[in-house]
Amino acid sequence: MASIAIGGVKKNYAKTQVVHGVDLDFASGEFVVILGPSGCGKSTLLRMIAGLEEISDGTIAIDGTVVNKLEPRERG
């Protein structure tokens, strides 16, 4: 397992901001549930963590290493 730190992550599509400055920390081995209504950015957030979606601003770190520019296969 790996720890994940998300700091001020935002996602924009054209001029529309769909994820607004998310800050989260997940400890290694911790189980997390992300809840919210349809269209609130849950899947987009998970896709950004996985590296399938580029972030517009902020940082995503896995085990202390910022992975913003890494391909999915290069992430912890």
C-alpha cells in the first residue's frame, strides 16, 4: 500500500472548473470512501490520482513523491 497526499487539486475543462481545490491525505493501508451527488467530481478525482486525467493545479503525491507529470504505469 502507499500513502497519497492531495494538495489544492483543481480540474478545469475549458473555462469551467469541475474540481475545486481538493485537499486530502490517505495513510498507507487506510480505506477511503468518496461520496457525493452525480457530477460532483468523484470519478474525475480518482482519474487524476491514477494519472488518467491531467490536473489543472495543485499536487498529488504518492509515498511523498509528486506524481503530477508521471504516466500511470510510473506511479506507485
